Amino acid sequence: MTEMNQIMQRLSTEQNKYNEKKTKIQATRVRASLLELKKACDNARKSTLEEAKLIQVKPRTKKLVPVETDEEIPPPLALKREKTARMRKTKEIE
């Protein structure tokens, strides 16, 4: 995290310089700082993901609950597809 804070401080100073001067070299430095910040974020994300994978998790157990109903379950509906007539293109007579 301290690495990201340092990069953010550099980015802030470079951004302020760019806002004052508006030169191409300052724009390049701002973009370089942004790219460096992106790489630091990717590394932090990757290391956090690897650490999370090492955490042991208890397996879930299924809870069986008896179902008591007096209602009958209706049979599933039988759906049938109806054919539709296609509209034919007709030539207009002039």
C-alpha cells in the first residue's frame, strides 16, 4: 500500500505540473504514472487473490428439511407451438 501511496503522490505532482504547463512531456509523465499505478494495483490484486486461495474454508453441508403438504402437485403443462402464416411480399402494380 505504501508503494501505491508513493505513486499517487507522484501522480498528483505530475498532474499539477501538467495543469500548469500543458506540455507534451508533462502529459507523457502523467500517463506513465497512471500506467505505473495500474501495474501496482494489478500486483496487489494478484497477491490478495493468492492469499485468499490459501484460506481454508469449511465445506457446506446440505440441510434436509422434510416437506409436508396436503396439496396435490399439478402435472406440468403441455405447451404446443402453433404455426403461423407468413406474410408474403406482393409486388405493387403501377
